[in-house]
Amino acid sequence: MAKQEMNGQKAGESQPKEQQPRSQQAKGQRKRRHLIEAAIRVVGRKGVARATIQDVAKESGLSVGLANFYFAGKEELFSAAFQDLAEEYEAVWRKRTDGLREPREILDAMVIAAFDSVVFSQPKAAAWFAFWGEACHGDSSLQAIDRIEKRCADEILRQCRNLARQHGLSPTQARQIGLGLGAMIEGLWSASAVPGSSMKAKTAIQICRDYIAASFAKAAASREVAGHMGRQTAKRQRLAAPD
């Protein structure tokens, strides 16, 4: 009996994760990683509804039993894959913007991050929109992904406000430009999700850069025109006033 029990643990029982050798934990993490990456590829090709845990296991080169060991079914696996895409994107844009101070540089870095080769590919874009299409709004994992996306959107809006102040533009104008940039990035991602898409990262980045430059230039020109008209109106009013 003494040989069968050590520290209150019966023989045959699996060790708690914290007691497992590091090499064993690392091996388990690699297998989870393989399954998540395989899930993204499979969903990118087949969509969420048609993809099965058997498809993912085959894609990963692991057994269905192992897939079910690491994830409690298809929903948990796909939820993990969806969140992995979101976290990967956040890690890329944060790394790109780290240490930058100028709003224009930060915005440019966020645009480049959106089309970084780590996150921007047809399979990943297709999987991203497939996951969004099937997500349930009450799902706690979706709420976590919403928070990740909000942090990115908020940073774009914040830097647009900072840049707008440098150009003497209003917060409303900055918000419109920021929302437009976010929509443009999402639209270019959507275009790249189509199988056979010819959308290239270099092209997408330049489109966003042109939008930012044109939007701030247009807003500044509108402000100048409005200021000129205001001055002209004030001048006419002074001339029309009785002595």
C-alpha cells in the first residue's frame, strides 16, 4: 500500500498540473498549440458549422482522443482558437507601437500591425469572420474578445484625437477619422478573407495611409474654409453696423 500511495496520491491518478514535470507541461502546451492552429486552418477552409473536431485532429496530426483531452469538445476548442487570434493581433500591435510617442507614427504602426504577416493571411482572415459569424453574444469568451478589440479601437481613436489637436481639429472630426480607419481596416481584412483574394499587405497599408493623410488634410481644409467664412461674415456685419 505504501508503494501505491505517496503524499496522499493513489497510484494511477494523474498528477496535478503544477506537480507535472516541466517537460511534460511544455509538451502538453505544444499539443494544445497544434490543435488551435489546426482549428484556425480548418475553420478558414470549411467554416465553423461544417468543421468537426475530427477534421481538426486530422489537420493537427493528433488523435481525436487527444483533442478531446485538451479541449472539452468543439465549442471550447473553437472558442480558444478565436481568442488566440484576437490575442495574437493585440500582441502584434502593442509590440509595433511600443516606445513610439508621435500620434502619426503610432497610427502608422497600428496600420502596419493590422497587416503584419503574423496575423494577416487568407486562412486567418477567413477563420476570424467565420468565428464572428457563429459567435453567441452571451458567450463569455466573446465578451473577452470584445474587450481586446475595444482596446485596439480605443487606441486608434485616442491617437486620432492627439493628431487632430496638432492640426487644430475638433474631437468630432478626430472620431470620424478614427471610426473610418477602423472600418477600412476591417473591410480590407474582409476582402482578403475571400479564397483567391489578390489583396496584398503592402497595398492594404498604402490604402490606409492614403486615407489618414487625405482625411486629416480634408478636415484641416474644411476648418480653414469655415474660419475664412466666419471672418468674412464678421467683416460684413461690422460694415453693416450703424456708426
